Amino acid sequence: MRAQIMHGAGRRRLLGALLVAGALAACGPNASNEAPPIPSGAWFTSWRDNGAGGHYLLQIERGRALAEGRKMAGVIRTRSDCEPNGQTLNHCRYTIELSDDARIDVIDHHEVARYRSLQPGESIILLRFNSGWVVAQASGG
């Protein structure tokens, strides 16, 4: 069996496909480990204050937003990627199991040196903030 050598147009198509795939992978919440703009109407003006009083604004990465005005109990099932970035902000990712057995994946942009991260097994109450964000009230907050 002979290996084929890719020339000209084929090589450009492959390179183009790889560039598109890389761009698509970089899209989505927190792809660069940077905090997004704080959503309008948030009770704080810096991500460093997220978590004050046990209230956390969480960015929905996967799953559905909660219904308008509805509170729902949840349990943190997993936590990952909690290392701080260059600005000392953490972007912890959590999988939350909701009381209706659905799951959502969220990102918690905060400064762990000021306000703790949520822990696997911890019970929380969630409330819709908008279509892309929920507010979590930690039981210990």
C-alpha cells in the first residue's frame, strides 16, 4: 500500500477544515478561561464579589434554563477546572442535578480567595436570572 502525498488544493482544504474546527471548539462559554461580561441586572460589579452572602451567579454551559420565577432545588454532583486564571479568578465548572432529575452544567466565575467554591454533594437552591444564567443560594451562605 502506497501513502498518497497531499498537494495544493487538498492540503488547503485540510488546513481550512482544521482552522474551522479549532474556531468552533473555541466558541462557547469560557473557552479561553476568561470571565464574560457581567450580565445586566447582576447585584455586583466585579466577578470577585460573586459568592457574597452565599449567592452565586452561574453561567449555564449545557442544559435548560429554569422557568421564569421558579425556584428549584439542586445538588452539586461534580466540580472541575477550579484553578485561578492570571487575574486570580476561578472558573469552576459544576454539574448540578436538579430536583426534577434533569442536569445542567454551569460555570462559576468568582475569586475563591474571597468566596468559597461550591462542593460536590452540596445542596443548593436555584432561581432563574435570565436564559443563560441562574442564581444559586448555597445552604451555608
